[in-house]
Amino acid sequence: MIEAKGIQLKYPDGTMALNDLSFTVGKGELVYLLGPSGSGKTSLLKLLLGLEFPTAGELRVLGQAITKRETNSIRILRRKIGPVSQEFNLIKGRNALENVMLGLRILGIPPGLMEAEAKKALARVGLEHKYYSPVENLSWGERQRVAIARAVARQPKLILADEPTGNLDKDNALQVLNLLASFVNEDTTVIITTHATHLMRGIPGYRCMELNQGIMIRDEKGCRPH
Ligand SMILES: Nc1ncnc2c1ncn2[C@@H]1O[C@H](COP(=O)(O)OP(=O)(O)OP(=O)(O)O)[C@@H](O)[C@H]1O
Ligand SMILES: [Mg+2]
């Protein structure tokens, strides 16, 4: 699923965001990526999405090499990845259903099927009663669930959630973490960056990877949160 060998990410201004990381992540794993602000979590997710390229080392995601020369194939790889961000990145003035359908457009499937898949995804996150609500009328927790529906509607092999609980209160954050964990299956891997380690307790079977100043200082299965 993911193979990283000695990867480094040095930004053009000289910042060493990631330094000599080697790890593999298999199919069906649930991984929490932890670490203080500035430790490199978002940078690592950007590499996995092919939005940045390793400045040293080798990275393969779903068999695809992440290098500058492979940008066309990386565009195709991104169809198999569902990204979720802290800011939701929803389009205002459009309803929940339209927002989720926009996430399916790149797949080039017929409009009828696109609508059916989008409705299914919204129902999966408990928003079947909000298909036609403009996103700006939704609560923060509901908006994050629309963003998750948009990410999962394309049935991605890899879900990458960057601080998905950052804008949520405790109850909504817990609901979102549980929801994301529920998408893990033998074919789907979920990676979540979060500061909300106190909320992870109730979620079984996960792996923690912790970064500090771009270095992996912890990688263990079934870790205990701090
Ligand atoms: N485009 C960029 N150019 C230069 N430096 C960058 C760039 N993006 C991030 N950085 C730096 O790389 C380091 C890692 O940043 P990153 O955003 O990956 O951290 P993070 O762990 O996601 O932090 P947070 O928890 O605050 O989101 C930081 O020192 C940051 O300032
Ligand atoms: Mg970040």
C-alpha cells in the first residue's frame, strides 16, 4: 500500500520537513500520525498525495512511484485516494449533495450513477436528511461529515485525513474519529493526523506513528495515547 525508504523532504527554502523516514503501511491499517505542530505531518500527507516529491529516498503509494517524472500517473493515483482536511474545503452556495458529487466528477461516471453514489456516501455519514441543504447552513460537525462523504464516495483505497477534528468540539471530534475508523476494511487504509490523542482510547486496533522535527520517533501497533 505505502512503502517509504529513507525519504526526505527539504523545502526550497532549506526547511528539512521530513528526514530519513522508512516505513510500510499495509492494506486495511488504521494509522494515527501524531506529533507537535511543525513536526511534518501535513508534509508527509502531501507526499502521499503526490503534491510534493521526496528530495531523497523512495516512496511508492499503491504501487505508484512518487517522483516528479510520474505526474500524469500520480493524477490517476489521486482518484484512489480520499483526502479530508481540517477546513473541509466545501463549496459555499452548493448543497451537500452537489459538494459530494463534485468529488466524483474526476471519475468520469454517468451523472445518474454519480448522484446515487453521492447519496449513498451521505447516508453512510448520517446525513440523508441534509442532501439539499446549502453547506453554509450546516453545523461544523455536519460539514466535516459532508467532507468525509466527498472523500469516501469514490471508494478510495486510501483515506488521508489531516487534523479532521481540528475545528470540532469533543463530541463531534469523537464521532468523526469513529466514523473515519469505520471505513477501514481489508481493502481500505485510513491515515489520520490528530492532536486529539485523548479521544483515540475507544478505537481498537490502530497503529501510531509519531513525528518530531521530521523524524519518526515512534511507530507501534496498539499504542497507548499519551
Ligand atoms: N511550503 C513550505 N515551504 C517551506 N517550509 C514549509 C512549507 N510547508 C511546511 N513547511 C515547514 O515544514 C515543517 C513541517 O510542517 P508541516 O505543515 O508538515 O507540520 P505539521 O506537523 O503538519 O504541523 P501542524 O500540526 O501545525 O499542522 C514546518 O517547519 C513548516 O514551517
Ligand atoms: Mg499540519
